[in-house]
Amino acid sequence: MSCQDIDVSSEVSTVDLYIEEAVSERYPDLLVPYVNIQDVTVQSHSRDLLSLKAQILAKLRSQYDLVTLKDRPVFRAYRDFFWGIGIDATKIRPAGEALIRRVLRGGDIPSINTLVDTYNLASIETGIALAAFDLDQTHGSMTLRFSEKGEAFLGIGMTSPIVLRGGEVVISDRDGLLAIYPYRDAERSKVQLTTKSTIILACGVPGIELDYLKRSLLISVEYITRFCGGVVHSPP
């Protein structure tokens, strides 16, 4: 698949992601390609999506094993980044690795909705952590930056916010935090059945090439537009 295979437009207002200079200076190889997708239709489930899921999980079980999974280069890159920012990668695993481990242990991937489920499948296929945000619940451009001490973050599924120590890598808009990068997204901007527009990020870390991040992003976009429709708006 290539960009030419996707309905791409740049005629409407979109949300952009900026990386602060302090983050770029510390992590010069950290890259985050993204696209906006508008006019999506998110459903609770799809029979065709379940069929695709079964195919991908069957292939997954033949490709990976639990013993050597952590040594795959993409997961090693995420683990190294996690340790470097003070996260215990044996307790909070990179998103792609966590999903794959769940499957290899005989479990299933939880079904959220057709948009979330599709990019989870792309994450499983490539190992790349992918994130999506409801654009109607975000305000202004997004910034990848270091957190300030005392900032509050309410992640998906949390009943009360946590207070950050300062120095975590986060994504924010003008109203506050949207994610602790690259593993937990905020409750307020999560993709739901009411979502009509979204931004999809391929969450890179040092050691993962841009071409591979873009490949994962393209796979997620192909799946999203297949099962949710929508028009893709690439950044300039």
C-alpha cells in the first residue's frame, strides 16, 4: 500500500503536532509521523473486522514466542526508552509488545470500537505504538514536551488523576495533557462511537526508523478507512 491508495486531502483545517526543542535536543532521533482523518463512522463492532482480526492473530502466533519477544529490535527500542525516562518496562510494557504477549498467552485482544480495534491490529502487526485522539475533544495544536511538576493527568479508565513528578514526556494541547508518551492516553480525548475526526500518531522512539513508523501509520490508516471510512489529511 502507498499514500496514493488512500483518499488524501489538505483542503480543511487540521491539527498539527509539534515537538518542543528540549525534547528534540535530548532525543534527536525521536520522530512522530501522523495524519488527520475526518468524517469517520465509528461502530461498536464489525463482523468483517473480526475476520481480519482472526487472520492477523493466527499469523502472529506463528511468528513470535514469549521467550524471544522482548529481544525484537522494535520492542528493545521501546524498552530502552522506557527505562531511560524512568518507567519500569517489565511492569509497563510497550503497547505492541503488551498486545502480542496477551495473544501468545492464549488471551484475546479486547474489543473497544471499530476505530480503536483497527489501529490495535496495526500495532500488533508492526510492533509500533499507535495513538488516536478525538479532534472534537482537543483544542489547538498538540505539543510533545516534558511535563511540569504537579501537572495532573487523567488517563483512560482512571477514576482520579495522577500528579506528575515533572520531566515525563507528554502530549498536550492548550487545555492540558492528552497523553503520557508513548503509553497512556487521556480520558477526555479518547476515541468513542461519537468520534467524527481523529489524529493518528505513530509513536516513535530513538532506534526506530522513520520509514518503519510511516509503514505502521499507513497500515493503520488503511484499516481505519476500510472499516470506518473517512478522508485522510496529511500534514504539510
